Amino acid sequence: MRILGKLFRKNDLKPVVSDHFAKNLSTIEKALGYSFAEPHLLERALTHSSFASQNNIRYSYERLEFLGDAVLQLVVSDYLFKTHLHLNEGTLTKYRTILVNGNYLSECALRLDLGKWILLSDSSRRGGQRDNDSIMADVIESLIAAIYMDGGYEPAAIWVKKHVIAGKADYAAELQSFNYKGQLAEKCQRLKMSNPTFEVTKTTGPDHDPLYMIQVIIDGNVVGFGEGRNKKEASQHASEDTLKNWDVFFSEKQ
């Protein structure tokens, strides 16, 4: 992990924070529960590519996201390995999937209210991208990388345990009902594909008994549909539909 950190440090980071970001720095650090020795890492971790493009900035959080994913996987794997000494690798992998999948990471971002601090272009902001689940999950990973590069593995591990692992203390119980949505997330992660995104396309029926229709999007493609009396049920059916028709869209990925 240290080698990865060194690769990222070399001629790759902005040395100081912008004046605009500096005004909110202490507030953001307080919300995150971590103070940066190198605050430019935090600014970069919150900079979306649309903002970088609009303002002619050469950096965004995307490279940090790559590193953060690796750090997150290691911290969670290490925690599970040491906590569940009796479990085999298959069950540990399922536990890890529950804790690191994009849908759950976006929940972590919502708990921290990260959306208000993400630097987006004007058009992305107007388009509602501040609450986009995929962006929120990406920023969690980029933040983990920023903390790792700023303070090393231990501070990053402490942050992950507090803000990711502790936020889903029932992960073991959740495995008992490991469902189609969980299976789909695990498959996408294993095949290095984007996290499934679930979008409500239509709502019918009376307010007290609505029927939700949801579509699944993976790698930019609409690949499944489902409906249900609540969003959770509709997402399950849409995930089941996606898994059943996987070969139609991704025959080369098994």
C-alpha cells in the first residue's frame, strides 16, 4: 500500500487549497472527523471531473478513487479476517461485498452529508448530480485515499471502521437474506464493472398504495426492470430480471 501512495505523491497533487475551499475547510474537516496536514488532498478528493473541466483544473478525485478502493478493500478484509476467525473465504467475501458495494457507500456519504461539499460544475449541479449515488460512493473512496495519503494506513483504517463498517453493524444478519440485489452488486464488483444504479421510471396507483417501476443501469446500459409496492421490492425484482438476462447484455462477462 505504501508503494501506491508514493506513486500518487510524485508530481501529482496541488500544493495549496483554493481560497474558496479554504473558507469551508475547518467545517468540512469537522464533519468528516479528520483534520488534514495536507488539506489540498481533501480538496482534490471532493473535486468532480465536471468542476475540473469547467475551471481548467488538471486534477479531480478519479485517481484518488482508484487508490481509495484498494485501501477500503484492505481495511474491510483485514477487519473481517480478524473478527470472524471461524468463517471461510466465501462467506468473508460476501460480508465484504455488503460493506464495500456502491449502494451502501452512497448511504455512508449521505450520513456524512457529503453532497453539499462536492465540487461540481454548474450544469452538473443543476442536473441534480450532487445527490447521484455513484458520485457519492466514488467520493467516499477518494476521501479514504486522501486520508491514507495524508496520515497513512492507521488513520484511514480508523476512519473506515467508524464511518463505513460501524454504519452497518448488522452486516452478518443481512447475509442471511443475501438477495438478488446483493448478488448483482457482488457480480459487478467481481467483474470490475460499474455499480448497479437503480432509477425509478414510473410511479402509479394511489398515494397510500403506490406501485414503483425501477430500471437497472450498469456500465451506462439499461439492463433490467422490476416493479413492487415499495422501492426495495421493485429493486429486488429488477435485480432478479438483470441476473436472469445477464447473457443478453454481457455474454462476454461471466
